Amino acid sequence: MKMLRRSVGPSVIVLLAGLLQTPELWAQTDVRARLEARGLPADLVNQVAAMAADLTAQGLPADPLADKAIEGYAKQVPPARIVAVLRDYGSRMAGGRTALVDAGLAAPTGEVITAAAEAMGRGLGPGQIGQVARAAPRQEMVQPGLTVAAALTAQGMPTLRAVEVVTSAMQDGRSSSQILDLPSTAQEMQLRGMTPDQAGERLLRGSGPGGPGRPGGPGRDDRAPGRGGQRGGAGPGGGTGAGPPPPRPPGDGRPGGDTRGPGGSRPPRP
């Protein structure tokens, strides 16, 4: 070691020591630095850093733990409660990854595992996590699918219905952006008086391109008020959309009509 120090110098030794650190130590160091920078108490920092190292050893993402710890501390949640929530969250990440692997994802990314953990926190079970994953035409669709299923459930939609809405949209070829729009569409329906379950049924009926409840579908009129064909009338002044009445034929005899005879001359008075 003395010969090594003489030949390479102290700075290189420090660099080599860093390279020899395990992933668990790297995760623990990174999480610790983030928590300390936010002013979390030392005891809480130590506990969260230890949990982060344990998750990394299992191949699970550690950053979400730091995010939740920082969020909880900012909301003045007691440290003991933060630790309990993080332990539960770590368990859900492990369970979510198992469900994803069982559904055919050989190596789910940290983002997908995190989305699965969040969805499980909203009430989705492992089987429903796998159902969404299997319905996704591509692996990058799994994360938005799980995120939307969790969001619909958070709005009050029954879990089975929320999963059905998402999987049907995937099977109908909806893009990621269209699937991510589903919660806002469901929220608009609820503002118009539908229950969350009714909104889910409407989304299912309109899950195909141009279907009811979708832009351009027969169940919804997306034209702006005051244009022809809009429900409630669209002619100028709020008419029925038929436009102004046609001109009356000459000599129809009705009040206000043209009483001139053929050729434009008026008939003689009796």
C-alpha cells in the first residue's frame, strides 16, 4: 500500500476507492446527500438511506424513497410516520415488480416499477397490474397505463372499471397521449353530473376511434356554440339550424306575402 501511495498519489487512491463502492453504497450516499440538502433530521436521513441501500440491493429504484421522504417532511409529517410509509412503499415496489415480471416484462424499468407501486397504493392488485401490462402493445405503454388506472381510481372510479377502461383503450390502439387524456375526460363527465362509474361506462362505449363520447363520435358534439348543427340551435340568434325561412312564392295569399300576379302586376281590386 505504501508503494501504491508513492506511485499514484492520494487523489488516485480516493478515486479508486469510489469506483470500488457497491451500488448499494452509491444509492445510500446519493439519497443521504439529497435528504441532508433538504434539512431532514439526521436520524430520519439514516433510516431512509438504509432503506434505499436495501432496495438497490434488490434491484429496485431508490430515488422514489427520497422523493417521498422529502415530500412528507415538507408537509410536516412525523418522522415515524414517514418511515412507516416508506417501508410500505418499498414492499409495493417489490410486489409490483413481481407482478410485472409474471406478466411477461423480463426487466421492468424503475419508472414502470414506480408506477406499479403507485397503482397498488390506489387499490390495484398484482393481477390487475399484470392485466394492464399484458394489454400494453409495447413496454413503454405500461407506465402510462398504470398511471392512468391509478388516476381514475383516485377519482372514485371502481378499480375493475378503471382497469377495463385502460386495457380497452390500449386494445383499441390508443396512443400514450390519448390514454393519458382519459382522467381529464372522465373528470369533465363527472362535472356534467355523471358518477365515476357512469363516466367509466361512457369511456368504454367510446373506446374505439370516433366512438361515442370521443371527439368526432356520434355521442358527442364538439362544435363550438353558434355554428350550424350544434345542439340547441346554431343559426344566427340561436335558431334551430335551419337558417332563414325560404322566400314565399308569388301570390300565395298569406299575410305579408307578395300578392302580385304573374308578370309582376298587381291584380285589380274588386
